[in-house]
Amino acid sequence: MDQRKSRRAFVGLGLKAGIAASILPPALLSCDTKSESKQEGADQNPAKLKILILGGTSFLGPHQIASAISRGHTVSTFTRGKTMPSIHQALFEQVEQLIGDREDNLTALENRKWDVVIDNSGRNVEWTKKSASLLKENCGLYLYTSSTGVYFPYEKDGHQEDDEVLLSLPEGVDENMKFVYEYGIMKANSELAAIAEFGPDKTIVIRPTYMIGPADKTNRFIHWPIRLSQGGEVLVPGKETDMVQYMDVRDVADWMIRLAEEKQGGTFNAVGPKGAQNVHEFVAEAAKAFEVETSFVKIDDYEFLKENGIEYIVPWIMPLDGNQGSALISNDKAIANGLQFRPLSETVKDTYDWWNSASVSQEQRDQVAQNPESILAREQAIIAKWKALQ
């Protein structure tokens, strides 16, 4: 992939490999005290739900299934039957697995009732329109998995859920940037399609930033668990002012199930960590996952990084070319409504353990470890070049 492509192009390609408007539903803003009571209440014997997940076998879905089943809910999935989960495989014995195609075969969903529909595979506006239209009379709630990509280009700090977003491609966008825009535009229009069918009170829209954690088949985050486990001199790109945002996929999954239990419509940014964190703080915290000696070589020269093919190592994205505010998205509303965050070191260690388990093929590991173009392979040479310039 062209190293100069922006953040959302990279996300979109990752989603294709493994799945990155004026929305005016009723606000769910609440005070901290109310938020705490909602979280406690959500954990006390929730009503048992019948949940349909459109998708469900890739990254987010298996974690939603694990969360839902642990809370006593029953789950059906609707897929093409082509993707095998790389985590929680045994739980799928408890899942009703419906087969079809969102493009032209929704037969398995006809004349069926569920309490909640979770749309994880909404990669086409028409897919969302058709599934929501078919299910609206027999389902109580539609939960659409969107993306913070709806805010692209990130031209300000602190994007909030009620910010206006693009619904059509601006004039003059060149071909290199077209896909970047189109991904967010597709997600924004899909959100509206779900709301149009179910209504704002019965639609939940979740906009995650980069999701990381076990079962991520895109390999977009695995650099850090692999590299930090090895210790030694670690290259850290970016300036001290470069912020990062990310979410453990399990925290997103758990929260989505709790929101479904509460049955309240709204749009939410699923963004972590809880407080502001720069790239240097991120790497230092992530390194705590491993008991090895590590030192950091901080390279803050953007031109040098570009020359050496380093414009992103997720969750760090160079804050240029429309990405200036991509890691400054507000999570206030989500936190007020129960979003929780596990320690970063736990995420990193669990991801590393999954990566080295039987759930990941040696072929997939080799694609990363043996790729001569990867930053992992080139890191020591880049560090040596940087030191020679100092």
C-alpha cells in the first residue's frame, strides 16, 4: 500500500481484509452519577434478549457473542458462511448460524423476530437500507456499527456526535483521496438509512476509532505487541504533541451489548483511552505488558519518517493531510453512558498471546515477521540512520 495514504484509507483497506450528516437522534448525555448507576444497573440480571448479528465471525462479532452469551442472551448470526472466527470458536456451537448474502439473499431473515439487530457488516448503504427495511417490523432495536471515519477530514479538535458530517463527495477530490472520503460518506449515509427505517429512538449508532485486541486479522496493530515483547531499542515515531486514540475491541463489544439491554437510541463515539494520551505515553504504557528491558528511540522529524516509509504505526497516525484531529475525538458522551476501558498493557499482552496461539496460522504470522518491507524488519537500520544524523 502507498505509505502516503491517509489514516482512513488505511482503515478502509484493513476493514476490507478483516471486517475505519447531520445525525440528530435524542441525546443520551447524562451526569457522572447517572452513568455510574446505569453501569451498575446494566450488570444486574438484564432481561434476556434475542440478538441477531449481521456479520459476527470476524473481529468485533465473536467478542459481542462472548459478551452476550455470558449475560444470558441468545444469538443468531447472518453471514455468507465463508469466514471462520479466530477466537471463541467453541461458543459458536451455541449460536444459530444463518446463511445468506446481504447483496441479494436475505431469505433466512424473513418472518423472524429478534429483540436487537447488530449490523457489523454494513459496508454498503443499500445493504443497510434493505436489512433495516426487512427487519423493522419484527425487531425492537437496530444497532449500527459505524466509524469515526464519518468525521473525515478531521479539521478540528474534539469532534462530537452531533457534528455535521459529509454525505457526498466534495468537488475536486483527487483519486488518491477519493476512497478516504467515500468510506466515511458510506458510513454516514448508512447511519441515516438505519435511522430512517427504525427511527431515532430505536437506533443506536456506534462510531469506533481504531479497534485493537485479540482476533484482529488486519495486522494493523500487531507491530507493537511483537516489537515490545522483544525489548531492546524500540523506534517510537512522532512528536510529543502527537496524540493517539484506540479501543480494545472487547470494551466496544461489552458496551454495545449493555447499550442494547438499555434499549435507548443515540449516536456515540467509541473512543479511548479515557484521557488524552500522546504517542510516547502510549508506547511506554504498552511496554508494561512485557518484563523485558526496553529503551525508546524517539524520532520526531516528519520528513525523515516519510523518507523511511513511516507515516503510521497504528494507533499513531502522522497528523497531516486531513488527519490533524483524527486522534482528538470526544468520548465524553460515551463515558457518560457507560463506556469502560481496560488497561492498555492487558490489551497488548492478550493480543500477543492470541497472535502466538493456535488460533493464528503460521502463514499469517510469517506475512508479518518475514516481510522485508515491514517496519519490524527495517527498524534497526532506520534507527542507525537516525543516530548518524544527530
